[in-house]
Amino acid sequence: MISTATAADRRRALRSGLDSGKIQRFPGAYSPLVARAAAEHGFEGVYISGAALSADLALPDIGLTTLSEVAERSRQIVQSVDLPVIVDADTGFGEPANVARTIRTLELAGVAACHLEDQVNPKRCGHLDDKQVVPTDEMLRRIRAAVMARTDPQFLICARTDARAVEGLQSAIDRARAYVDAGADLIFPEALQSEAEFAAFRAAIDVPLLANMTEFGRSPLLDAQQLEDLGYNLVIWPVTLLRSAMGAVERTLAALAATGSQRSRVPHMQTRSRLYELVEYESYNAFDKTLFTFQLPGADA
């Protein structure tokens, strides 16, 4: 049923996990049901990707989603699991004052952390060409606004830098150091291009690091153990589950169009019983029966 974990519980769990020496695995969940499945498979948390959320709305990942849309989806996902949730806040939805409002809004949604990036607004997908990054000072203002705005010191501020593809590895490292000095708790180096670059970033930065293992991008697909051995604290697979689901959707639509029936696809579908298990159908049924059979004292007198 609806999660009973508090925001404080989730934030403590995230910070404890980052300090544990064991990599924290956060698959991208674009819906509450996907988040529930991730929880049942034993992951330490879930990640709400801006790219996956915009794609689910049939929009490109160029900053078209609004704070309201991101916050509402975050609330829905938070309510479905007891795990910590990290959300992609893009460039903060505007100037530093907007960043401050973003942090307050996401805190109230119950997420454990969010990340802000140093791209210009409107942004681009982090693994595409022709990205642009703002001057370092502008990103520092975003981070400082976020740190000043949070009301819960356990809410984690992650700073993402897209500078590797624009200014080179050393510039990305230099920016990350400045972001830490400005108050970032976690650093997300986007689109590193080799295992050696992941290692170089770890050697240069003292705070926890997040690795993005997205398909079809610039980074090699390192597994969780490789990243843990490199000293990374958290890994996300932001669009993996959406791409997997949509691949299945496309194949089923092709079968329906070609044959007029879904019969060939039934063996590949989630069963009715498994779906009911995920949505906790039986617990709601038991809850409803409890209400239905309740009688006021003396009602049968």
C-alpha cells in the first residue's frame, strides 16, 4: 500500500548508503509501478530521469518539462516505495530564485536528493553533441541558492557537470571541485568517455560520486562492481527501463498490426497475478473487508 517511510527516513538511508563503501544502485523509474518493481528486486533506491519523464510525456529532453510536472511525478513515485528517490532537476527551472523554489518544492515532494546541471537553459540530453555549459560562476550561484533554500540539511544536493564534452576532462574536474566548495554533497560527472576518466575523476574529487550508465551514450557501460572498485558511490540507469518497456510495446504493436491478435506476445507479458502482486491487490482487498465488516457497538441490538 502507500509508503509509510518518512522523508527523513529516506534521506538518512541515502546518506548512509553513500558512506557504506558499497555502491548504491538506482534504476530509472518513470512511473510508480516501475519504482515498485525496482524495490521488489532489491535495489537501494530509484532515480527519476528528466529524459525518461519527458519521453513518457512524448517530449524531447530539451527542458520542456515544468517543475510542477516533475514534482507531481516525484510525489507519485515517492508514495509507491519506501526507498530513497533522486530526481533530475535539470538546470533548476530558471534563475537562482527559481532554483530555490525548486528545492523547496522537491523537498516537500519527499525525495531524498536532486541534481542540478551546469548546462545553459534550455538544456540538451547530456550525451548529444553541441551542448553548452554556463560559466562556472553561474553554476555556483545555482548551487548556493539550492543549499540556502533547503530546509532539511539531510536533503542532498547533487551537482552535475556536462563540461567534459565541451571543455575537456580537466575543466570538468576543476568545475566539480568548485561545486563542492559551493556546498554540493554529491558530484555527477556526465558523459565521461573511458574507464580511465572515471578513475581520474575519483582521484580528484573527495565527495561521493554518481556514475551514469545510459545506453547509446558516450560512456562505456561499466557494471556496478566495476564502478564500486573504481570508488564510485552510486550508479544510475536512467532510461534503461523505459527503453526496455517501449521495445516490448513496439514489438506487441507490430504483432497486433500484422496478425490482429496479441496471442504471440502473451508469453512475453507480465501475468495478471504478478501485476496484482505488484499493486498489492490482496492487501487492499483485506483492508476493504476490514471496513466492510466493521459494526458500531450496539448496531445489532
